[in-house]
Amino acid sequence: MQVDALGLDLLARLLHVSPSRRLSAHAALSHPWFHDLPFEQMNRLGLSFHLS
């Protein structure tokens, strides 16, 4: 599996050693990597977003 630069950035931020510098779930979902995913790929990954 290949991961692009945005995906690697997201992973690095999620796995940061320092909890205070680690992304929250909300911040992670706001990461540009999720915005670049085609709708079909989001469905295959089981991702869904609900507007509130």
C-alpha cells in the first residue's frame, strides 16, 4: 500500500509521542487528507461524516 505525502503527514501527527502535540479526533478529521478522498474511497474505508 502506498501513502501519499498528506497521508504520511496525518499519520505522523496522529502518532506524535507527545500527547499535547498529537491531533485530536476532530482535528484529524479536518486534515486535508480526508478532504482529498473521493466519495467512493470514503465508502470503502467505512468513513462517513455527519453535519450538525
